[in-house]
Amino acid sequence: MPVLSRKPPRDAVHHPLFARCYARVGALADQRAGVAEVRRELLAGLSGRVIEIGAGSGLNFPHYPGTVSEVVAIEPERHLRHLAVQAGVRAQVPVDVVPGTAEALPVKSEAFDAAVVSLVLCSVRDPGRALAELLRVLRPGGELRFFEHGRAEGRALALTQRALDRTVWPLLFGGCHTAREPLTLIEAAGFEVTGHRRLRVPPGRLTLPSSPCVLGVAHRSGCP
């Protein structure tokens, strides 16, 4: 009998063209739109074991402080994961890049001191489930650091965002949605938001549907 060959399973997230564009645009945004400084603020003061979901090409890795003992970086897209592995080798802290999805993290419960989401809640299929998973894997009292774009406060831009989300934006940008509200999602998942500030990316006059952003910290309730 002939031997049937089996193709390897397809990745849960597969956006090869977008992934290549995102890797380039992300690096440019870090250099020219002030995003690198936001990443430094996002990660400042972290310590212990950290899980980052949707690590992309690893642009956060250079900004983790030396007090972090390990970063477990979850990235479902193959091309971005390959780039993240390379970035992890260059990082100043130990980084383990792992395939997986935000909605089903391949790690034990209460195994991490902190979690990081950075421009990822816009594109996960089920943000509520993803945040519930982060709540599961954080120890009691653990913190969630977030830097996300979301729904605009102005009516005109918010209407534009909703229209784009129903039509072309997710198709062009790897499943991204512009009108999700990160703070609402985080609090609905059971986190306590303990500090945040709103910002625009890029910070100048140019306004994109993805420009309204929020940067902050939330905690899982309970004592460590």
C-alpha cells in the first residue's frame, strides 16, 4: 500500500503577507513614531516571570529590565515567531518563544508574576477569553501591563472605526479591529485597572484609525 503523507497542521494564525509588512512597519513606528519609548514605559519595573502574548517580531524584548528572570513569549504566526526567536537571542533577559494562541495558553495556572499585552487585543479572535487566560496564568496579585489601541473618544473617528471594522480593516490588517475598548475588556475579565493614560500614535497631527491608544497597569485581585 502506498504511504500517505501528512501535511503539518496549519498554524492557528496565518497571515504571511501581513506578518512581513507588520514586522517592517513596527520597527519604523518604534524609530519614528515614538513607540520604542512607550514600550520602555510599558515594561519598566517588571520583575520575576513574565508572559507576553502576541509577541510579534519581538520588539518589546530589548526593553525588558534585568529584574525579569524569564519571558515566555506566545506568538501564533510562523513568520513573526521566527523573527521573535532571533530577537530573543539578542535580548538581555532569557526569552522563550512559544507557538500558541491567546485563547488557550500552553502554560500552567498561576505560573507568572506579570503579563504583557502590546497591540494585540485588537486582533485576537476572542479578547474576553484571552484575558481570562491571562487571569488564569497570573499568580494572585500579579500585574497586567497593557499598551493597546482602541475606540476613539471623538464621535466622528469612532464612527469611522466602526465602519472600517465591519468592512476592510480586519481583512487588510491581519484581523485587527480599531473600535474595541481595551479598558472595558480588561475590567470585564476581572482585572482591577490601577493606572492608565491615553495617548496618540503617532503623537503629531496625523490621525489614523489606530491612533487612539491606552497605556496602563491592571492587577489580578488577591494577595501574593
